[in-house]
Amino acid sequence: MIHLQGVSKSYSRGEHAVLACAVDRLDVEAGEQVALVGRSGTGKTTLLHILAGILCADAGEVAVVGERLDQLGEAARDRHRGRHIGMVYQTFNLLQPFTALENVLMGALFGRGAAGDARDRAEALLREVGLADRMHHRPAELSVGQVQRVAICRALINDPELVLMDEPLGNQDRATGGQVLDLMLKIASEQKKTVVMVTHDPASAERMQRTVDLATLRGQEAAT
Amino acid sequence: MRLVSISLRNLRVRLVATVLTMMSIVVATALYAGILTMAEQTKARYEGSIGGYQAIAGPNGASELEVVLNTIFNVGEAPGLIPFAVCQKLRSGRGIGRRSQVRFAIPQARGDSISRFNYPVVATVDEMFTKFEWKRAPLVFAAGGPFTFSYGQLMEMAEQLTAYENARRAEVDVDARPPRPLLQKQWRECVIGARVARTLGLKLGDVVTPVHGKVGEFGSHDHPEASCEIVGILASTNSPIDSTIYLPLGIHLLIDGHEQGVFLDPQVPGKSPAQVESMPTSVGRIGLTAVITDPKDHMGPQILRREFGSHPEAQVAWPQEVVPKFLRQIGNAADALAVIAWLVLFVAAVSITVAIYNTMNERRREIAIMRSLGARRAQILTIITGEAALLSLFGALLGVGLCHVAAYAFQEHVEDVTGVFLDWAQLRVWELWLVFGVTGIGAVAGFAPAVKGSMTQVADNLAQNY
């Protein structure tokens, strides 16, 4: 499902290049649930963005859901992300002017296009996560837990093979966060989806099948 | 959900900014549509109103345009008087009348009006309804028929009036003077145009009272002695005829207060106006404002032109030549106004660019989220350009709508002032093209901010908290 080999990504900061992320090798099997952990600044979110095709690695092989992202152009990576990858962010990233249903439908629009059954699928997903009566509410009218469930629905609307989660519990109390993670992992298990989650929370990481410390992926050469 | 739904929602979210920006588009479009409408309907009105007016004999001191505008389109004051002799000559079987083969020569005199709309009163003879042809056929009556004041009656009355006038000028004793002809009761009939009937709610049998001059103006006064019963209402011609009241020329000549102005005194070298006024006059010196005439064949105009080329008091104006020249001048003015409208539209387009461009910073995260969901740059470009296009489309539709509303609201006023009937309900093909054009301009205006939006860095802008 995921194969990274010799990947590095640097940012320019004035005259200096700052290494944001370096991975000698990382493989994730289909259906696997992996937690990416590491200290702040080790490049967890950068790696997630590389996996999503939002960022392009400076070097190395990036193979995700059968595509070499490092060999694709930007538009192709966008299309690949829309069709094969669902994303859940720490800040949920719902669009405020749009209702819960519309936010989910937007995932479909940019993923597989405005297919006729997208609305049915979106409504079914929202019902499944207990938001049948909140479909036409805007994010500001929903609780934090409800917002996150909408974000999960949006990530799953295109039936992606891979779900990337960036600190999905970061803004919530442990109880609420736990419920959301339970829901996500339940759906992922049922639908045999691969999940890669970036987290600081050891308890959340323990609930995944495998935990990968980003520091261990960094080669000696890169680390220096 | 489609891209256009996102564009629409983004406009709705920034409703105040959207409405304010749209206002400039509305104004520009309405202005442009208004100018085009006025120019087009003026052209249609003026070209369509020439009807049966082949040639008009009018005073020499005025321009041909003044003669045509006043006689056909009721615009402005009567530019002067011509002697009745011109009409007599045109109608006679000798001289000009024979050579130019005139089909008819109908005398007209105007100067009075009725109602606050200042509908002009045209004094004439019954030939206006029996011989005059409006688009190759006599004027059609919606109700009633013509009044019965004939050219023969006019001549008979004119002879009597002249005899009385000459006796007066000769200072013959009042008792010894021939009697001034009386305003016959049977003459007090009139025919009104369709618009006069419609706007004033007049019907057959109603009585209208002419006002000397224009209602409300200094010096205007009623002529109750010349009140006429409506015996005919003309069918609509969509021309200034609809706004005209026709009454017998005999009434006009005998109306109280017209005594001093009925006869046109010539300028005689070596004599003062007072001395001229005491000289004998003739029927031919009765003043008219115009004579409507129609040469029978293509030689007629040439002969009339030659005959009137050196006439000291009259000229012949040719509506078929004058009106197109006039319309070209109007067209030039309309073109100049259209340039202003385009400039307003340009400014409006710039305001769209600025308005959307200014929102790009606050929308970076929103765009980054869409990109993270798989939106391509082209789709972001489409959404933002679509906002500008939709904003312009709505503005253009409202602008065209506003133009129609304004045409409806000012229809009467514009017709009173210019003689142009604004058909507010008529939809025209160019309006559709105008809407498309303005929408296209809006889309172009949105392109620069759209490019900026599509260049938004996704990773950098996703990290912000909402």
C-alpha cells in the first residue's frame, strides 16, 4: 500500500535549507493501521503530506496505493489523492459556509466527481455516524465531536484505500477523542482500509496495529 | 454538489461585498441597455412615424429639421407661419400644383394643447382623415369618425374672415363692417389620438377644451368657446399621431385672442409693421404652421424643390431625407454615451477584480482544504472565475431588468418630451448578448484573483486553526 525509500524533504529558510523529513524506508501493508509518532519537528505532518501527494519529496521513491507519486505531476497527484486517499486533520478543516452534508459532498466532488449517487452515499455515511439530524447544520452549529465525525465521513466518501489522519484527537478531551478514534478504526477495520495516523498521544498510538517512531526511520546520514 | 454551487455559496457568504460590487455592474449594464434602448426605439419611432408624410411645406426661417420635428413628431414650438397661399398654390390645377402633381395638400395650424400632458392640438380639415395616407392607407378609427370641416368650408369662412379683417384694417365703422364669421356649433368636433384617449380616459361624446400655449406655462389660457366634442378616436399608430388632437381649422382661426395673429403680414420695404398692419390683406395671407403634401410621382419632389428653392416665405422639408440625417446625429450621440457606459462597465470589472482579489488572503485556508480534498488548480480557477462570472451575470440581468423598469416608469415622460414611445415590455436579442458580454467581462475580471487563488500553497495553509 505504501512504500517509501530514501525520501527526504527540505525547506528553504533564508539561505539555509532545513531538513524537514527523512525516511530511509517505510512499508505499510494494505489494511494495516499504523501510528506515526515522534517529537515535534521530526516531520510527521510533512511525511503525511508527502504520502497524500500534497508535498513532493525532494528525493526518494514514494509509492502510495499503486502510484509512484514522485513521478506524477501535481494535477495527477491531486486526482490520485481525491480518489484513493481520505484525510482527517487535527483542525478538522471543514468549510464553514457549507453544511455537514455539503462538506462531505465536496469530498466526493473533488474525488470522483459529482456522481449521481454521491448524495445518497454521503447521507448514508452521516446517518451511520449518528448525524442524521445534523446534515444541514453548518460546522459552527455542531459540537467538536460532531464536526470530527463529519470530517471522517468526508474522508470516507470516496471509499478510499488509504486514510491519513493528522493528530485527529489533538483538540479534544480524551473521552471524545477516544470515541472518534473508535469510530474511525471500526469503520476502517470493517472496510479493510489502511490507516496511517500521526499522533502525540501514546494511548491512541497503542490502539493502532503498529507504531512507527519517525526518528527510527531517519538514516544516520539524514539525521546529521 | 457542483463547482458552481461552491461559487454561489461563496458569493452568498460575502453577501454585502457581493451586492456592493454587483451594484456597479447593475448600473453599468442598465446604463448601456438604456442608451441602446433609447437609440433603437428613437430610430424605430422616427423611421416608423414618417408614414404618409412625404413632404411638408413650412416656414422658411426654420430649419427643415425643425419643420419635420414639429409637424410630425410634435417636438418643440411651431417654428413659424407660412401663408395660406402656399396651400392654395399646391392645391390649384395650375402652377406648382399642376406641375408637381400633388395628390393632396392639407393645411395645418398648431399652437394650442390640452391637459397636463400638453397633447398638441392640430387644426386642420377633414382631408386629414380622408386623403392623408398613413402607411398607404387612410387613418383608421377605433371609434367614431372624422369631423366634417372641409376645405370648402374653410375657404368660405376664410373669405368672410378676410372681408371682415380688411374692413377692420380700413377702419370702417363697426356697424358697416361685414360680420366676423361665427364659430359654428357644428364645427366644434374633434378627433383624438389613441394615447390621448387612453391616458385621459376620453371617449366619444366627451368634450375637450383647448388651451392656448402649453398647460401651466406663463400666458396659457383656456379657450372654452372652442371646446369640442370628441367624434372620433383614432386607432393606435404607435406614432405621434396617437398623442394629437385634431380639430377644425375654422375653430383655430376664429378662436378668441387669435384675431391679431390670423393674418401673416409681409415685410414691405419702406413701411413700418404698424403701417403694414393697416394695409389690405387676403385669404392667402392667413397663417398656417404647415401644409402636408404628397407629390404623385418621382418628378414631383424635383419640381417642388425647384419651386420652393427661392420662395421668400416657405420651404419644403422632406422627412425621408431629414429623419435619417437626424437619426445619424442621434446615433453619434448614442455612440458617445455608449463609450461612457463601457467605461463604467470597465470600472465595474476592475471593482470585481479588486473585491475578489482582496478576499484571496482570507480564503487561502479554504482553498487549501479544497486542494487537500483533491481539487486541482484548474478547479479552483474555475470556482473563483465562476464567482466573478456569476456576480456579473446577476448584475447584468438586474441591469437589464432595471432598464425595463425604468422604461416603464419613465415611458409617459419620455414620450411627452421626445415623442419616443419606450416599449418597456419588449425583449430584444441584443439584451441576451449584453448579458453574455457582461458575464464574459466579469469572468475575465475574476481571472487574476483566480490565478492567485489557484497558486495557494496547500501544506502551509492547512495548519492554521479554524
